[in-house]
Amino acid sequence: MDADKWRIVNQAGKKRVIVTKELPGDRWLEILVSAGCRIEIFSSPETLSVKDILKAIGSGCDGAIGQLTESWGNELFSALKSAGGKVYSNYAVGFNNIDIASAISCGVPVGNTPGVLTETTAEMAVALTFAAARRVGESERYLRAGKYKGWLPDLFLGELLWRRTVGVIGAGRIGTAYGRMMMEGHRMSILYFDPNTNHALEKYAQDYSKFLANHNEMPVTCRKTETVEELLSASDVVSIHTVLDETTRHLINAGRLALMNKNAVLVNTSRGPVIDEAALVDHCRQNPDFRAGLDVFEEEPALKPGLKDLENVVIVPHIASATGWTRRGMAILAACNVAALLMGYPVWNRNDITPFLDADPPKAAPSILNADDLGLNCY
């Protein structure tokens, strides 16, 4: 591994922390430096292999910040623990790249970066929804190619989503934020499929309907469906916000795509393998009025054959959390996870992580996924 691809910050630091990608902002570095860390950052854009990361860990490493594009399993956690490692943090809220059981077995706390991605990711889901429904990408390519000769009554007719039904698969933080944006902004009623009943979202819809009634407008509704099939068949838009595990891999397959309206919109900003991408390609070919907006892909960064050629699919390169505020916030949270455990601080046990974005963050680790399993103290 080329030494010139690694940047060192605070060379005199006593606690060695490796970071497998350059992260936005400077505040995260200040947090680690204040904790007495020597930070070694891989400054090249390529993704490190397990072999590369093993070399980077070496014989002495106190902590690490890694990426969703890396596979952290028993081999890496064993090496990190053997090197004196006390903590690993994912630079992501998702953690399907991490074998949590192996981390627990090795005794390595694993952090993630929730909270700061919620509205940012929900906004991108909204953007993809309307880019697909209103054929934004398709019409822009048409214009740039010099094909536009003047206004026509039937040029790029899309779908009006006002007062239609949106289906949300996974009504957690991001799914709830997306649903509220579509409900409040476009008077859409919500169906959601989730293991848990989202009482807060349902109550919000009831309160919002009262507000609409006071202004002589039609109410909206929000209810949980018992099956994903019910949601798919009854929704004009379906947006996916679920986790990726064995119960959700290929949750959207050929059979379930066939249940959707012929002119429906499917959006995915969660994890690529939730959709059977080859089945989606076939479905979009056979149903030109069906549209999709995708931020994530099954075998990222590769695309299934034919996907990039489909005019009725909007594709973007995994940028749903790509705002400066969010990406800087993620870096701060990851650094706080590492610094806190290296300093012997407890784990934050509250949903609100915004205090960590302040100039004087709490002396705690904002989010440790396996804290209970490892018996870590709470704040």
C-alpha cells in the first residue's frame, strides 16, 4: 500500500486512528486531535480492500473510521482488537456492511452516524419522485440534444401527484420525514408498511387533516398496511426507506412489481439490493409509463445491464445524503464516537444527537450500535 496516499494529522498524537477516506470539514479532525489522536487518512479516491485495511491497522491501532463501501467482518475486527483497537465507527447511518455479531465477539464497539441524514435523504427522495413523475431527466436530455423545436400540447406528459397516494416502505426517521413532506407539500395520503405502528405519523396526519378542514380543504389519511402487497397495489408512488437484511433483500421483485399501477413511480434511497434490479429493468422496458428514481444499486457502483439506457428511470450516484451540512455532521459524529470511547466516556442514550454538532459537544459517544451487547455505560 502506497505510503504517499496516506495523510497524517497530529503526528505526535499518542492514540492512532485510521480513516479510510478523506471526510468533509475540519471539526471532526479537531475533535480527534483534542482526544490526543494521531489521524492517518487514506487520501486516494479508490476503495480499500480488506487486505489493504489489515495493513493499515498494523500492530498498533486504537480506532478506525470506515465507509459503507467496505466489508467489516471478523477478520478486520479481530485484527483491530489485536492491535489494541477500542472502537470502530461507520461513516454512515446504515451498517449492512458490518458484521455486528463479529464485532461483539471481538469486543469492538461499533458506531454509526444517525440523525443528520434524515431530512437530507428525505429531500432527495422527494426530488427523485418528481424527477421521475415529471420526466425531468428525459426532457433535459431532449433539450440538450437540440431536439426541442417549440411548445407542444403533448410534449413529455408526466404524472400529477397532487392528492394522490404515497406508499412508504419503512416508516422510520427518513421514511416519516419523506411522508410528511409529500403529505404537507402535495396533500398526498400515506400508506406505510413497517413492523411497527407509527403512532406519531398517524397522529400528525390527523392533526394536519383538522388544519386542512379549517381551511375548507380535503383531508389526508395515513394508515399502516398489513402487507407490502397491499401497499404496492394501492399506491401511486412507492418510496423505499427500509433497512437491508435477509427479510428485505429483493423485497421488490418481479411479482411485486406486477402489482403496482402501470403509471406508478418507484423510488429507492435506502439500499440497492432491496430491489431486484434485473426485474426492475424488465418491468420498466415492458411498461414505459412506469417510472423509477434510484439513488442506490444492487451491485454498486455497477448497474445491471440495460438500466442506464432506460428513459423512464432517473439514476443518481448514491448522493442522497450529499449536502455539506450533512456530510460534515456525519464526520463529526463518527469522530465523536471514536474520541469518546478512547477517552473512556459513556454512550449517549438519547435520540437527539444535535448537541454533538455544537462547539462544545457532550462527553459521550453519540451512537454505538452494540453498546448494550458489550455492557457499555450510558450517559
